[in-house]
Amino acid sequence: MKRILVLGAGFGGLQATIDLDRIFRREREIEILLVSEQNLFLFTPLLPEIASSYINPRHIVQAVRDIRGRRRFGFQRELVRAIDVSRRQVELASGTLSYDSLVVALGSRTDYLGVPGAREHTWDFKTLEDAVVLRERILDLCEHADHTADEAVRRQMMTFVIVGAGYTGVELVSEMHDFLFHYVVGRYRGISPAEIRLIVVEDAQEILRGVHPKLAKHAKKRLQVEGIEIRLGARATRCFPGGVEVNSSQIIPAETVVWAAGVRAHELVEALPGPHDRIGRAIVNEHLQLETHPEIFVVGDSAAAVTAPEAPRVAPVAIAHGRLAARNIAHLEKGEPLESYRYTSQGILISLGMNYAVVDIWGLKFSGYFAWLLWNAVHLFKLAGLKKQLQVAIDWWLAVVFPRDASIVRRPRRCKLCGTDAAQ
């Protein structure tokens, strides 16, 4: 019995598993096993809408076993501790698994870029829990600011800084703007719109690097028209309780600083043999293999293909990696020539809040309401399963007709600024 082991149930790992299952569905002597620390697949492109109470958190996750359905592949919820490439074994929390072929799709982690205090005093935004925690952090501060008499304190509580103006930072600040100005100011009578500040801090001289300059410029103008402050050439050099230091000189008082500035490859990916790029991704050949271990394929945010080292770290790229890895494993089994990876952009879609987006797709570049409708349609189509598609579509409709949910359900922690409890 041969075993094909896939590590990680994100876009790349799950796609590789599904395609492997289809390719080898009649090959009973081949076992396909997916291993992931979580038993769910998270649709990360909609995370910003969780932070703004636009959609229900459970509606963008799908249990792996539900996705599997009648497919043959196995699933094991386990923490991966180490990869022993010489013995072709993976060490799990409960033991070891051997493999004949391995697909590494462990994704990425937050990179704080060596900024003092960033790890301890900022809010991450990579997981479902991060999005839920940030949502309740915002609501908690609104609850306290609503009855805080000190105007300076209230302004600091209502100042939110997002470090990083990539896809995540731009879409997140747009959703936060919608939530704060279209919901909070109408229901928290002690908070004036003039007291709410949203600031994006970006080290580069442009936002949305990798996006067509025309669209990036348009997106920047749109954010500024909405009152969002964009500070370019502004590097976060220190983070601390109650604010962030920029360019080693300017202090921005803010009770909430969200870190969306950088990522690194998973620790186990950085430990793989062979060369790695500046953010720790394994440099793989044109077939997505480790050059010295051709039985190991690396995909998604874990991989930097020599044929497309600057491909964006987005879902379509991870999906394409997963599909190619599955086909090449099949080619190896049959002794056939392997296929090479070539990056082809499938378009850029960036939401700038309710009723507005910028789009670069099929050679067309446009923005506005119809771009936003296309953004919604594409993301709805890519959700896993009809149930989730219906749930998210209903969430969107309800958010237009009814107020968003402002319930706080997590246990709070002590807020140093106002001396009361604030959500963690």
C-alpha cells in the first residue's frame, strides 16, 4: 500500500487532496490521507466581513468531512510536529506517519518584521478567531466610549490603526469603516462621527502592491474620500499599549492596532532542506518539487516556484498549485513527464466596502457598484457547497435590510485606558 500524505487543509492542500482522490479513485493500493490541525476549511477572503458583523462566522467555514462526502480520501485531525525527509516520515502529536509522496500545504504565519512590541500589543488578522476577536474588541470599545466623558480618551478609543496596505489591510479597513459609520454612529449616541479615525500605515509608497497602478490609485482615492487616512512611506517602528510609533519619531495614540503587514512561511516549511526565499518559503522547481527530494511537493503560501517567484499569495494561486501537484504525483506513479507551473493571473477583485469594489479581470479594469456585484458573485461561487453559498447570500441580504449584530459574547479582559473591561 502506497500512501500520499497531504499536510494542511487550506486552499492548496484541500484542492490537491480532492484532485488526488479523483485521479486515484480506482487505485485501491494507493491511500490518500489529509492531515490538518483543524477539522475545517476556512474561506479566508471573507474574513474582513466577519470583523464588521456583515456575515456569520460559521458561514465561511466548512467541516472537512462534509467536503469529503463520499470521496475515498482519509482525514486525520492532528498537529504536525516535524517532517523527517530522510526517513519519509511525518511526526504528529500522537505518533508518526510514513509517506511515499508528500504535499506540504501548511500556509503562512504572521511576521512582525522585528518591530518591538508588535507581537504583544497588536491584533492579528489571519484566522477566524482573529476576526471574531477583533469584531468584539471594536464593539467593546464602542460600549465604553459611548459613556466616557473625557473627549481625549474617547478619541483614542475610537482610533484604529491598520499596519499594512495590502489586500487584507485595505479590505479590512473598508469593512471597519462601513461598520463604524453606518452602524455604530447611529446607535451609540455618545460617539460622534468626528471622533472616529481609521488610519492605514504603509511602509511602501503605494497601496495594494502588485495591483495595476490605475486601480491602486483609484482605491487610494476612494479610501481617502471616505475619510480613511492613508500614510505612505510610514514604517511602524514600535508598538506599545495605547499606540504605535511611526518612522522612529511620530506617535499615533490608538487603543487598537491591527497587524496586517507581513507573513512568513510555516516553521516546518522553513525547516525543509534546500533554499528558501526572504519570507521562508521553500524554493521549488518548476514541477513544485523540492529539488533534492522529488517525492515532496510544496504548494500555496509555503512555496516559491522558480518559474513564478513573485506570484501573489492568493487563493487562486494555491488552488492552481494543488491541482498541479496532484497531476504530477499521478505522472510520477505512471512514469510520465511532469508538468511545469506557469503563473497566469485570474484577475484581481478588491472590495472597498458596501457597494464598491475595484476589479481587474478578463482584461477589463473598472470600479464601483457593478464591480462590487461581480466581487460578491465570484466569492459566492467559490464558497464550498450550496449550503454555505445560501447562508452567506442570506447574510448579505439581511445586512442590507436589518441592523448588523452588535452582541458581545466573548469573556472580556481589563482595558487599561478606561479602567473597565474590554474584549480580548
